[in-house]
Amino acid sequence: PALRGRIALRLEGDEALGDEGYRLTVDEDSVVLRASRPEGLFRGVQTLRQLLPASVEEPTAHPGPWRIPAGRIVDRPRFAWRGAMLDVARHFFTVAEVERYIDLLALYKINHLHLHLADDQGWRIMIRSWPNLAAHGGSTKVGGGPGGYYTQQDYAAIVAYARDRYVTVVPEIDMPGHTNAALASYPELNCNGVAPALYTGIEVGFSSLCVGSETTYLFVDDVVRELAELTPGPYLHLGGDEVKTLTHEEYVGFVERVQGIVAAHGKRMIGWEEVEQARLLPTSVAQVWRSGNAGAAAVRTGAKLILSPSARIYLDMQYDSTTTPGLHWAGYVEVRDAYDWDPATLVPGVGEAEILGVEAPLWTETVTDVHAIEFMAFPRLPGLAEIGWSPATARHWEDYRLRLAAHGRRWSALGVNYHRSPQVDWEDGERR
């Protein structure tokens, strides 16, 4: 009787649910959500939101009653890491725009936001010991025009906003390649002591820090130290991809030394799959972005994998030849492509126990505003979220496409600019 007509959230010990699991019971006169951790309650509330009518997301008040299907849900995630990456280096996005994306990630129980903070075209975070990185290196973007950067207070605000929604921010400073913005900011980072011009194109592989110079490692140590102080999460992403100007030995030596710098500052290094050429620590993580055997060598060292296969879940790929923005070097990625795969069978010889989780990157060479971010992420991102959360045996495309169709109304209520894929019969009757 005490609960009649109420929604109750209860912290109750059930260690089998883990940090994120929950139990939701809906009967004719009450809703009770139980979890062993506050994070589990938060995940359960997102499920409750999705059980309510889509109009609950609209900014204006509506009269009740609000009906929820009766039933009992016991739920916990398959993978600990369910991530989304946003590239703010090619095009800069404001704190408010990043926070908007965090809200949408949290709705689908995504728990890591990987911020790609530096690349050839822009350096987006103030490093106080090397201030010209942001002041000069952050001054432009792809195609030219003004860029932008986050002050350390801005970055702290993003981290805090994400933390309140149980999303862990993972900063990336790509190195030793993808570094033209840094090289243009400080001549001493170049082997010839000459700073190149700022770069606004989209070609890759031409830049590199001077890996034989001690100045480079002083620079890396300062950057890692300041980022580690600003980042409460356990991970720092140091890139390592598409390095075309170094020898194998130079590259491996750099990765191993930088891995040690990250560990010395109390963090775990993540790198793109190329870092598996080096001797990785068991605490390090390799992020797979191609197919084939990528990641298998990292697993043999005891490192874990994050899976981001470009042909499946790179959100900057076009849906098909008629949609813009986007690229298609990894192929076109429709909604079914993004959903209908299993992490445990992606890398030969690598099983579920070696996989930390999955992540959907959104590179922004062609993505210039928040409307484009939403168009590229929705409706594909919820598929990645379900891959990361639900057991493989519970996922079937035909069932998923029907459930996904109902979310069109929810996104409309939230003002989300989503792609009306022809693979889904959207509930409002529009099929394009």
C-alpha cells in the first residue's frame, strides 16, 4: 500500500547484478527499480524512460496518465565498455554540443565517451605547460576558418557532466602521427627545428613527432601529466595509428616508452590497433578498427581489445551513396550492417573474455555541426549500444528493426536529426 501509485528506486545488495545491473518490476499500481549500485539505478531509469510513451521526452508538459507495460526485467551488460568516440579535432564542437551528445549516449546506456582531442587539423585542449598547442594549433579546422579549444575548466565541465550520467570520458591525443597541429605550434618538436604550416586538409600519415629527441618525451610527459590530473577515469588514449614516416623500430620504441609514461602517471594506455606491434603491458588496451587478425597479437601479451570495426560501426561512413555527409572508404554502413555482427567472432582466435567492449567512432572530416553528428549517429548508435549490452542469443535483426522503429517518435520528441533508413518501417508511417 505504501508504494501505490509510486515509482520507487531502491539500492539493495545483489552482487550478481554488478555495478550496472538492475531489476525493474512494474505492476498495476507501482514501479520498483532495484540495483546494488547508483549506476545500476541510472541504467534502469533509462529503460523506464523507454517504456514510457515517446511524448515524455518533449519539452512541454502533457496530462497523464502515463502508462507503462507491466512486467519484470532483470538486466545487466554483456561488456564493461560500451563507447562512442567524437572527433573534435577535425571540426571543433562546443561544451554544450558535447553535453548534448552525452545525454543521447546515456539514454542508450553507453558508458564511455572517447574524445579525440588532437590531430593534424587542430589541438583542442589547453596544456598549460605548452600553451601554444591550443592558442596556435587549435586556431583552425578542416577546410580552414576558425577552430577552437577547451580550457581546462571547459574540459573539467564536460568530465563532470558525463560523470553525473555515469559516462567516463577518455581523452585522446594522437601520437606520434596525426600531429601536425602540435608540430606547427612548437618548432622543437620537429627533427629539423622548423615548424610546418597549419594544415586544413584530410590526408593522413604525413606527420610525426621527432621520436629520437628527448624534447619529444618531455612534451609527452607534460601532456600526459596534465591530462591525467584532469581525467578521473583510468584510461588515456595515445592514438598510434597511421604512422607512415617512421621505421618499425622507431615506432615500437616510441609506443613502449610512451606506454611507460602513461603508467607512471597512474593511467592505462589505449592505442589504435597498430600499437600491438610493441610489447604491450597487460594493463594496456588495443582498439581494433580494421578486420582480419588485428588485435590478436595484443591479446597474446595479456592486453584487452576494444572493437570498432570500420566496415560495421564507423559512424562517419555514409549510409549509402545518396546520403551526406560522410565518407565511404570502409564501405557504406546501413543500420543492419551496424547491428548484425557479434564481437566474439570478429577477430579469429579472440573470444569474449579478451574483449573489453565495443565503441562507435565518429570522425568529423565532413561533419560540421551538431545536426550532422545526430544524423550520422542515429539510428546506428543504438545498435552498437545493444551489441554491447545484450547477450548475442537475445539479438535478432527482424526483432530489432521493429523495436527501433518506435524510437523515431522518441528522437523527434527530443529534437534529434536522425536518418530515416529505408531498412526500418518508422512508426509515423514515413518510409524513405
